[in-house]
Amino acid sequence: MDNKKLSTVEKAGYGLGAVGKDMVYMLSASYVLYYFQDVMGVNAFAMGVILLVARVFDAFNDPIMGVIVAKTKTRWGKFRPWLMIGTLTNAVILFLMFSCPPTLDSKGLVAWAAVFYIVWGVTYTMMDIPYWSMIPAFTEGGKEREGLTTLARSCAGVGSAITTIFTMKLVQSLGSAFATSDNAKEIERVGFMVFSGIVAVLFVVLIVITCVTIKEKSTVDMKTASIGEMFSALLKNDQAMAAVITIVLVNSALYITSNLVIYFFKYDLGGETWYNDYTLFNMVGGASQILAMMLLFPFLRKFMSSIKIFYVSIGMSLIGYVIILAVAMAGVRIAPVYLIPGVLVMAASGVNNVLITIFLANTVDYGLVKLGRSDESVIFSMQTFVVKLASGIAAFIASLSLGILNLSEGTAITQEEQTVDFSAGVAASSRMGLRMVMTLIPIMLLVIAYVWFRQNYILTDEKMEEINIKKKSM
């Protein structure tokens, strides 16, 4: 392998690819339910099934794509061809997914949502697997590789934040500019179509930059884990099982809220410019999440163990959810008031993102000492799998809740009603139900996660010191 260090251009090129791909991922992950259920009118129960099946299928599809990439041999390497093929097809599918014809009947809408969302997941996996797997092919090990991985993860966070923060604001602006009707639904429909096209083009441009600036300097053996190997490792490694179940519970809690919070701002807080408040909430929450990863976790680590930090993050989330529920139940209609509990929930999520990697890494060392095998690639393959599984479960719960609550334009509180008590009846009960689902279910999942983790995870700092001593003597 060429010992030449990565240049600034190469690092920037790889990082830009992460920005593009996570802009696309977040647009789909955060807004596909809202687009099809609220804008296009697809049945909420049908959307729940579609999202759950698609995400679980996508999670199982990851190892298959890994095997395909590992066996690829071309003059351009094994990674970049799939990176470009996956990007081009995914960009087209993304645009088509958010360009659903408004003339379709109910069955046609369900079919459109199902086909394009499932195919979108397949094509995204087609480019995501080679993007992360190609790092060993153009980096030295150690600090260079760790540094590039950290840079890429940070850039991915920027891409996610851009989409999360600005989507609804830009959808409204673009829809108002290009729609031929003043109807709110039509403005959003056109806005999503135009915005998805812009994101798709940016995605392709940024990945092309990655492929041009990055050269595969060597042929590397790409380790892939089958589904069977994943579950075999879990069954044998009790600490991996403890960590993985905790991750599913914690992520499901957060994803349920993230799927429903847009409905809370639109139908509960209400107002004609609700999307401005929603944009502010996402901006503050996203900044809190990033700062928690960069600053809060390192600060807390100086004073307490990773396990204690996890308990602190669970406590922050619980306090945040309780405040949101209490303030909403009190009828507070001032959006900035919700920023404080939002910061608590999102900062806790940022801390947990760091802890997930630490806990999984600890289970690898534990497995090496206990079982005589580290299963490193298998254990870390589970991280993507369980995140997608949690996403599917959360989307299913959120969709079922929306179907039962029957939220609609008639449910939303008007500008005039913001100054008085809104009327009783179906609309009020729907808003009440939304508050409870987006807070009480996450609270329940977090409490279960806390109890499960406390009873089953034993890899304290002291225990890891013992394990490291045994590793050295092996």
C-alpha cells in the first residue's frame, strides 16, 4: 500500500460524500411518513406496515450487499462502482418517491408508497455499504483511519442536520413558488417534489466528488457478517445481547418522537406558520445533539464512568419528555417553551450515540476473553441492523397512532384559537392522544431500557480493566 498520507482534498472529498448521502437518508427517514400519510392521504395503517416491512427487509439486506461488494473486481476497484451505481439509482428513486401523482386512487397511492420506499432502501444500501467499507482501501490504519471515520461521521451529522432543519421551510417556499394552487396540500406536494429533486442532484454531485478525489490504493479483504453470524454472536455473547436490546429500546423511543413531532407542531401548536416553529425546534435540537457528542460527553467522562453517563442521559430524556407532556397538557401554545425539554432529549440522544459505540466495543473485548473470539466485524454490523430495526418499529407505532387519532386539517388549532381554550370533541381528543403517544410510550421504553441495562450489562470500568489484563496475557 502507498504510504502517502491522505491529502486535505481527499479528506474533504470523502466528507462531502457523507454530507450528501445523509441529506438523502434524513429526507426519507424523517419525512416519508408525513409526505404519504398527511400530504398524499395514504392510509396511516397501510403506511405503518410498509415502513416496518421495508426497514426490516433493508436491515436484512445489508449483509447481502456486503457480500456482493466484497466479491466485486473492476478496474475502478470494488467500492467506487457500487457507490456510483447506488447513488445514481437512489437519487432517481428518491425524486420519484416524492413525486407521487395526485390522481392515483387509494390503492394506487399505497402501491406507489410501497414500491418506491422499498426500492429506495435497497438502492441506498447499495451505496451506503461500499461508502463505509472502502475506508481501509485508501487509508493507513490507526490515527489516520480513525480521524477520517470521525470526520465522515461528523459530516454525516451535518447532512442530517441540514435536511432536518430546513426541509419544511424550503418545502413551503418552493411549493408556494411552483404550485398552481393556493391549496396548502398542493403547496406541500409540489414543494416536496421540487425539494427532493434538488437534494437528489446535490447527492449525485457530492458523491461524484468523492469518487473523483478518492483512489483505492490497495485491494482489501472486506469482512462481511451474515444474519446467521450476527444472531449466533448475540446468543453466545450475553453482553452484546444486553447492549443491542438497550440500543433498540432507546432508539425506538427517540424515533417515535421524531416521527410524530412534526404533527405536534402542525396540529397541536398550530398556526399558519407552524413550520417556522418546527424549523427552530429542529435547529436547536440538532445543535444540542452535536454539541453533546463533542463537548458534553467528554466533560462528563472526566467525572464518571460510561455506565453512569448512560444513566444520566436516560434521566435527561425522561425529564425532557415529562416537561413536554406537562407543558402541552397545561395548554401552553408558545413554541419556544418546548425548546428547553427538546434540548434535554436531543442532547441525551447525542451522548447515547457515543455510548453505543463504546458499549459495543466493550462487548467485543468481553467476547474475546470469554469465548476466545472477538467477532468484531459481526458485532459492529449489528449497529446498523438494530438502528434500522428500531426505525421500522418506531415508524409502525407512529403510523398506527396516527391512524387511530385520525389527525387532519380539522384537528389543527387555528390562529384565533391560540388565545383561547380550543373546543372539546374529536379534534381535542386527537391532540391529547398525540401528546401522550409521543411522550408516554418513549418514557415507557426508556424505563424498560434502564431496567434491562442495569440488570444485564456488567462491563463496568473495573471489569474492563480486568478484561484488558486478560487480553494481554492471551
